[in-house]
Amino acid sequence: MGKLATNFILIIMVFSLQGCTGQDPTKEEIIGIWKSSDRGSFQFKNDGTFITKDLPGSIIFKYSDEHKENTFTELGNWEIEKWQDQWVVSLMFTKSENLKKGYATRILISGTGILENNPPWDLFLWVGEEGGERYTFKKE
């Protein structure tokens, strides 16, 4: 094998390994305001609470026809955890006039790199089937 081919293979190996050495998201990196392209937002606070504004029911409550046409401004509690080998922000919406029983769900965390495991982070929900379109929140 020629020197050029060997160098090329080494460069590919180095870049491939960089994607494998990811970081874990921290609470400090999640705290703050996150917005979607259509005005939906989360404000994650240091005390483990959150506030939402204008979240589309069709995205956050996609398995319930009851809320599909509404937007939600709600309160709840949050924490970062590992779920099925992926980092997520676990959300527990408190009971409210709109959510009589409360509600729990998870928002996935993704980043840059081949394995999406390096900051800067995005938060997202699948719009339809997993692996398809994402409804993404970016930190302000």
C-alpha cells in the first residue's frame, strides 16, 4: 500500500474515533431557554422546574387526539437521565386546567459528531416515526 493510501486511512480512523469519544450533557448545559422554529419553547430552571410556552399538542401529545389542535403553556419538573442508551430530558407536567391528570414524557438530546454525542446540544421530539422528521429546540 502506498504512503498516500496509508495516510488517508489514518486520517479516516482519527476522525472516526473522535465521534466515539463523546461527552455527557450536563444540567448546566440544559438550564436556560430553548425555542423551536414555530415559537414553542421551554425554560429549564436550576431548581428542576420548567415552564413551556406555545407547545403544539400535535407534537408533545402525539399519541392523544384530545390535544392535537391546542398549544400548551404549562409548568412541571425536569431532570436529565439516560434512557435506552440515549440522554433525555425527562418531563413531568404538573396537573393543570389543561392537563387534569398531569403528563410525563421525554425529550431526546442530540449533539454534533457521528454519534451526535458532543455539544452544542439540541433537544428534539420525533414528529412521526422514530428516525424521521425532528421537532427541534435550540438553546438561546
